[in-house]
Amino acid sequence: MASPIMAALRSILDAFNRRARQEPPILRMPSRKLREEVPWDEIKFAWEKGLLWGISVGTKNTFQKEDQERWLEMLESSNTEERDILLSPLQPELNPDLLVVALRMLKVATYHDLFRFARGTWNGQDGADKWKACAEQSLERVRIRSLRPGCAEVKLKEVESGASKLDLFNYEAFTFSFLQRVNGETFQCLGSIAESMYHFTEQCPVHVSVCYDLIQKAIQSGDIVPLSNGYDGRDSRLRVTLASNRDPQIRVLWRERSGASSNGDERVPEDHVHNQRRIREVPLDSLVPTAASHQAAECQQTYGGSFVRGLCKNWMRNSCHWGDECKYVHLQETPRNGCPLPDGLAEACAISDAELKDALWKNMKKGHLRTPLLELLDSLRKKRDDQEIFQMLQDEIRKENLVLLVAASSAEKAYYWQNEVLQHVASAIHDSEVCVLVSPVLRKPPASLMECLMAHCRQELLSPSYLHLRRVCFSCFALRIQSDGITKLAKYVGYFVNRPDHTKQKSSWKVCCHGIKFQNKWAPSYNIAQRKQDMESFIGSSFRVAHNDIGM
């Protein structure tokens, strides 16, 4: 005759196995439903003997973890429909059947995902190494694939699994309608909220595994807050905190980077952690209406919360073809990734004359990093005479705020005027075989410096490689910039980086932008006569008719 413990265990396991064989499987059962298949005395007996594992669920006053031993007693005495206990067998045996059931719940998982799932579902203590051994013995039922070439971490998936991925945003209203019911309540853990959503909602439209994903997105948006203080990781409790006000704003997710002051000691107050994902609340009047923003705003105003939306990458590159049907957020002004950098030369250089800054910056935006001196004179003559302009330029040269380059038909003449122009700017203008090029000395890069550099590369048919861009910055602006700085500047304006063959040699990396191709790379001719002719042509095109205005 079977012992009472074995009889109770067998009847309970049969009930659990019938649910686990369903499609999709149910691995936890509310005590009230389990009572319909197993006598209540046997459930209490198995609980007292430590054969069951439980999680408190409900919509109001859920049981707390410190009272876990008395949960069934408290449930029997409370006689309320607003809370219950989800029961599961404690530490089931690890075998291929259990692995397949877990993968049917998780769809795709790593070994550590399986370990965490088993610990939360059955209080399983089998580590990731044991799940790995079980998977390797079940290759006919489980598919193992690497995340990327050379990566030790792998993902597992059931061989016969053909389930399509759900769009969680289709269930946003369902999620926040439930969270509105339990607003202000404290739950034992993430599983407690997810299972409560599944079991305390009439005709739940999704499987319980999808409820976990929905709760994860609500945690990401900040509508469910962990009670852990960050130092004690044992506190797994969560509290639902929907917004009391229904301001017309939605949550948007993007990346920001940290920055330091010029002395490297202090951080800019508005900066955040490098490459850390951040959430901002954006008013509706700052958005271009899309399907995503409309759905989020409606959910926010109805229930007091909404999922976080991502920025449309194509919109940031001015190439989104979905328009108002886009599933991502479009802002009125294209956001810039990274630290807030000032644009223009107002704060980027030490030049004191505002008109000189504007004239140089207008040419830089066109890709003309160096401005011919005669062209500069034309733009500055509107409000002052040549003598005042020469005096102002001489002062800026003396303060080392300008980079001067002398182009001449011969090396001797270029060397002579390179030294002479530092003393007498006006004298270089009278020589028709010399062209003086001017550019600002940059203390820090302007926000759209990369746009200037890319326009320069397109005009000069130069390859926008990291090595060349760094050299151009130093040659034109006396600005020393590292490869990481090139990457940040490129991403700041929505460009991307091409790494040939995934090489780590950053000198061969290139900055790219959508819709623009760099087909040729200019190189000087090996023919000295041809090079001299090219230089004379350049000087002639730069030395314009404007010299007549200064008495030549």
C-alpha cells in the first residue's frame, strides 16, 4: 500500500503534468484550481512537508514572503477572491522533458536564463553547467546556436518550435488596464505580477510567458519600481506606481554619453553615463505625429502609463519612408546622440570677432575648411575698411587663434611668404602667385564638425578614413582628436562607422552616411610639371577679381 506522502505527491504531480503537457504549457497552478483536481487536505499535507513551491498573486494585499509558511492557512481564513497562491512542485528532476517545457515557455534562452527560470518556477538549484549537459544529451529535440562567431555564449530553442514573435505594443492597453487595477500594490517578485496578470484577468489574450515580457517592458518604462536600494540584492519586491497626473507626454528612449570639463576633473551636470540607455519624458508638442506616439499618448492619458518608445533611426537620418505610420517616435528636431555640444564657432574657438567667426563657419559648413584670404576680405568689407580688417587679422594671428597656410607656385615663394604673412598680412595679397588660406584654431569640436569634414571629403574626393580625418583636423584646426572622438562626432550627427572585415585597426575605419558614396580617392600626380600646373590653377582660381578693390 502506498504511503500518504507518495499518494499525495502522485495526485498533485498528475495534475501538474496535465497542465505542463498543454500547448502552451502551464507550469504553475492557482491553489483554487488545484483544489478542483486534488483534495485540499492533500495540498496542505504536501505544503507542510515541503513538496510545493509557491508565489503569492492577486490584485490587492498579496501575501508577503516573511509569512510564507502560513500562506495556505491565511488563504483559507481570508476567504477572498482578490489574492491566491500559485503552486508548483519543488525542485523537479532535471531531464530533457523539463528542458523542452522550459523552452516552450521562454521560446529562446541561454543556459543562465534556464537556471534563473527554474529557480523562480520550482526553486531549482541546478546550475547552468547541468542545463548545458542536459541540452547536449537532447540534440534531437533542442537546437543550439552561437550568438555570434567566436562567442562562447549560446542560445537554445526547441527544434519543432515555429511560434512567431508577438508585437508587445499590441497588448499595451491590456497591460496598463491591469496595472491601473493594482496601482500602489507591492508584489513579491516579477513573477508575482506577471502571474497575477494572467490568472486575475478574465480571458487573458496572451500566454503567461508573454505576461512576463509585458511586465518587463513596464519595469523599463518606470511604471513598476523595484524596492531594492541597490545594495541589498535580496529584496525582489516590486511596486506599481502609475503617474497620478496625465500630462500629454510620452517616454522616449535614446543613448547619451558622459563628458568632462576642459581640466578633466568635473563632469557636465546634464551628462549621463557613457552609452547608458536613458528615458526622457517628451511633450507631445515636440513630436511629429506617428502611430507610435498616438498609441503611447492615448495609453498614457487613459491609464497613467505607457511603454517606452524608441527613436526612429531613419528619421534621425532624414530617410524614414513610413511617415505617420511609423512604429517609432519622430521628434520635431532631430536629436543628437552624446553630450550637448554647442554648434558653430561661438564656443569652439577663441576668435573675438563675431563677423570673422561667421564667415569662417559658413565656409566650413560648405566643406571649405580653409577660406582664401581674398574671399574673407570680401565678406568683412561691408562694415569696415581694409586697414581695420588687416589689424584685426594681425591681432588674431598674434594670439594664435588662426591657422595660416600659404599656397604658392614654388616652394621657395611659399616658404618666404609663410614667414612674411605672420608679420604683414596685407603684403601677401599683392603677389598674384600666392594664395593665403585661413582656418580657425579649435579648442573643442563644434557639434556638426563631422558634417563639415564629410562635405570636404566629398568635394576633394578623399576617403573619410579615421587616419585622414584626424590629420585634417590637426592640419586645418590644430585640433588633436582621438579615434574615439571621431566615432562620437560621427554618431552625434547620425552617421555610422564602417569597420572593414571587423578589424580593430581604427586607422582603416571609415565614417559613412546613408545615401552618399565615396568612389574615388584623390592622389597627387607623380608628374612634377603637372603638379606645378595644378597649383598655379588653384592659385589663379583663388586670386579673384577682388584684388582690384584694394588698388592693384
